[in-house]
Amino acid sequence: MQNYIFIIDTNKQPLNPISPKKARRLLEKGKAAVFRMYPFTIILKTAIDNPTISPCQIKIDPGSKKTGFALVQDDQVIWGMELEHRGGLIKKKLDYRGAARRGRRNRNTRYRKPRFLNRKRPKGWLTPSLEHRILTIQTWVKRLIKFCPVNEIWVERVKFDTQKMQNPEINGVEYQQGELAGYEVREYLLEKWGRECAYCGKQNIPLQIEHIHPKSKGGSDRVSNLCLACEKCNQRKGNKPIEEFLKKKPSLLQKIKTKAKQSLKDPAAVNATRNKLVKVLRRMKPVVTGTGAQTKYNRTKLGFPKEHWIDAACVGDIKPLSLRTTQPLLVNCKGQGGRQKAALNKYGYPIRHNPLKPIKGWMTGDIARHQKLGIGKVTPRSKGSFGFTPLGMKGYKSCKSQDISAIHRKDGYIYSFCK
């Protein structure tokens, strides 16, 4: 089942999303035209007086690398999307730029005292890689509000171990018998250890939380000292030190020790952006927040598979949901490209000069309709004919700029659909 189609009237006011079948009929009868490819939106050629509108909720499951989006209308999930961030690429480029500048200054200038000691960052400042996550989510929320009648935004406001945050003094049996005790920790361990036993590698079996360094011998309850084990391995290990238990498997011992010290940068990135994200979204629509434990509970109760856009649909206090789509839109953030005027070789000498953009009103990556070749991606050239790649095909075909009409302008994202 495909995503529902967004529809706007001739005055560009959003109407209730419709099924692909209804959208196809409107296009075939000439009552509507394609307004936008991604997300696919059609526009009516006539105005509608007093249309019946059923409000939708945008639901968001923010993550470090991917963020899930879902549109819910009358307890039905009618549209889904997974947005892949490029925060890691931004950090990599900033590190490269910083190293190049430091090297250049050391080579060409005398020693100067550091200047960063007298610089103050504004309140609420985030690194560019983290700020990017908030800005891309904000961009897509604005787009959805433009094409769909939205009345609320539901967002998962991740909290690790909510009981300790609400009551730092809670301990003992009271803590262990809490309604959501350990939900976030267990979910994190499942993701970290690949949902398999750390010692024997078995999957699709009940797993228990295991202390790598036994608690009876001074081991802590920190996440870095926890792993997952099946009941058989957990019983065999008992309170033995892991070095003794795996003395005949040195490679597995080293693997577990390395993985146990794995960085917590992904949870840290989500924690650092959660408050600012909610603050930004509240400027657009009323916001309802939910916890990660609540999301997992809802998804498990409804029997849905583990996917980012489905997690988004399960955010908050919900009623039973039905999935009207199983093919979410996959969006990969790539940015608008660099502004480098000349391509350099490994020695730093220019080997070619890039033309100024746009070329005759076109940029590489624009999607257009050709009179004979159909819909495809455009590669403009400053001299000669353009390159044209029909969607789903490989290789260029030549075309003239006057033979193509724009359908979707390059916007810094690559689009595809889940198969």
C-alpha cells in the first residue's frame, strides 16, 4: 500500500489527503495537475467551497541518524517517511576544514595567542551537526503543514530512565516494580548488541541483561557494564569474571570488551537536541510529547514491526491504529553541494573549473518531464545539449533545454521508496 496523496485546491489551501486511486482518476480526467513530486502533491483546477476537513497529526520519532515521520488521521496512518540526517558528514567536513586551517596557520604565520578563550557562545547554541537535525525536521514539518490540514504535532521526547529523573531518591523494590522500569535501558542494549546473545550469538530467543563484570565482585549497573545473554549462557557464566569465562575464546573476549566501551554519542545527540526541537515545533503548532518507553509499549501492543516511521506513529497516548500505507518515503539529506569553483588534484592544483550555477535556469539533480523520454533527472551543461536520465534507467540521453519542463527542483534531498 502506497502513501496517501496530498491535495490542495486552486487557492493552494490543503484538503484531506486522498488515496492514490482517487488521485489517478482526478489526473486522468483533467480535474487536477501535479503540483509537486516529493512529497507527491496534486492541485485542483477548481475551487471548493466549504470543504469538509478532518485534521491530521504529524508524529515524529527523532533519532541521531534517522528521524521517522507519520501522518495520522482518524486513527489511521496514511503517510510515512524516514529522514536520514547528514550530521556525521557535517562533522567530518568541519574537522577537515579545521585541520587545514591549523596547518596553514602553522606554516605561514608566527605564533599567536589563542583567541577562542574570549569568545562566548549564545545561550542555546548547538554544534552545526546537531543544529542541522533540528533545521531539517523543522523544514519538513513546514512542508507537511503547507500540504495537509494539521492541527497538532506529536513528538517523542526521549528520556532515559524516567523514574530516576522524576524522583532521584527512588531505589530498591519501589524502583524495580515501577511500571516502565528499565524500558529505555533494555531497548538501548537490544540495539547496541544487535538483538543477539553476546556469548553464543543466538537470535530470536528471550535475552537477559547480563553484568559483564559481576556485580558480586564490584561490577556496576552502568550501561557500559551491561550486555545481553541467553538464559543458558547467563547461568553458565554466573559470577565468573569474563576473562575466566572466555579464556578459551580470546577473540570473542576482545570483541565484547571493545563493544562494551562503545561511544554513547548517538543517545547524547538526541538528548542534546530534544528540548530545542520541542521549542521550535511549538512555534508552528501545538505540541504533544511522549516517552520512548510509551512508544515501544504501543508498538509492541499493536504488533507492528520495528521501523522509524512506525515508531513515529506510535508516539504518545494513542488508540488502536490501522496502517493504510506500508511504503514510506525515504529521504536522504545531501545538502545543496559545495561552492568550490575549481576541482583540485591531490597536489592542490586546479584541473578543471566548474561553471556558475544555475545553467539556463537548471541545476544538476532537477527532475523534469521530456516530451518523448518521460520523467527523469537533468544534468545541465554550459555548452551543448543537456544530459537527461529517465527515472529507473542508467546512462545519459541528450536533450535540449527547451524540450523539458520542470517537475521538481533540486532541494538538497535524495528521494526513494521502501520496496
